[in-house]
Amino acid sequence: MKLKELRETEQKVLQDRLAELREKERSIKFGLGNREVKNIREVRGVKREIAHILTVISERRHAGTEKATKE
């Protein structure tokens, strides 16, 4: 997903996707250890998407605290 799409997604969906990606990253890492995974670059893409989701969650959290302090 692109960052713009992630920003438009609901918080619950982001949390679910984050959990799914972390599980996928874990299984890929185990697969690498057992030499079952052929595409090593797949880890990079999963980590990047996790970072994007965490960025959006953090932005929302900080936006909420900024609104509270301005009021």
C-alpha cells in the first residue's frame, strides 16, 4: 500500500495489517534460516510496509496530542 492509501485507512485496519505483516516477517526470517525462502528481498518490502504503517499511526497519535494542547 502507498502511504497516501494508508493515511486514509481506519486505525483498526492498520492495526490488523501491522499484526499480519509482523507475522509474515517472522515466518520469512525463519524460512531464511531454514533456507526455504528464495526471495531474500521480500524481507525488505515487508519491513518497509511495517515502517509506513507505524509512521501513519505515530502521525495520528501526535496530531491528536497537538489538538488537545491547542484547545
